[in-house]
Amino acid sequence: MLTAAVSVALTAAGVAVAGLRAYRRRFLSATRWFAVALLPLGLYLTGLFPVARTIGDELADWATKLVLDPRVWTGIVLLGVSAGLLAATRWAGRRGAVTGGSESRPAAAGPAPARPAVAPAAGTPAAGPAPKRAEEAAGAERGRAGKAGKPGKAAKAGKNDSGLDEFADIEEILRRRGL
């Protein structure tokens, strides 16, 4: 009976605070207070207060055994060793010590391209060779498709390029538009 009275009193007090917050136009805060105010009465009506008391009693018994029982201390030491080993392997994995260091890592793909990553402004000349125009690139593609048996000039250039000729086409289009 005492639990019911305390639960109802706590809920009523929380609803009153929520009402004051709402009166001051702090609706977000009022909603939070109302949600928290419903908890005591909800816990009482669902019967969870006896469960909480049982959990509290079990925690108290465990704490008493913690101080007096060497078996519990052995378990705590084992849990600490386990956590330490897990942390050490995670740290070593990030440092590369477990994988064998830099010998097992793949080599870099190659040197960086000589062209700048950002296209020069419209009025400035390009630093490297002039990029192919879109029409020339399309014609080279048609020529390569038409002469399947004979590699042409475009096919020879395709072997040596670094795969950036598509970007050169895009740069040329942007340069013509002044972007």
C-alpha cells in the first residue's frame, strides 16, 4: 500500500512540474518531465517494483561475496586478463604488428600523375600537353572498333596512358564553357 501511495505522489509531482514547464512555453522540457513522471506509476501498475527489490537483494548478496569469497576475486582477475588481451590484440592489429608489418602490405599503384588535380583557369595555358578533344577521342574509338586486327595510333596510346584521358575530355569541356 505504501508503494502505491509513493508512486502516485511521484507521478502527481512530475505532472505538476511538466504543467509549469508547459505554462512557461518550454514544451520540449514539459514533455520530458511528463514522460519521467509516468514511470513510477507505470512501474507500480506492472508489478516491477518487487522485481527491482529482488534485483537489489541479489546485488547486495553478490557485493557481500565479493569482499569475502576468493573464488569471486579469481573470476574478476580472469575477466581483467581477458579484457587486457582483447585490448592488446586490437592495439597490435592497428599498429600492424600482428599482420607482419609493411612487408605484407601491397605496394602503391604507382607514381602520381604529372597533371594537376584542378584544371587551370580559362585564361591560363595548360602546363602539360593539350588534352584530346571529345570528337578526336570518339573518332579514335570508332577507328579502333573498325580495325580490330590492326592496332592504330589510339590503341598504342591507350597502352601507355594512365586511364586519365576521360578526365582530360571532361576538363576540355569545362574549359570551353569557362568553368
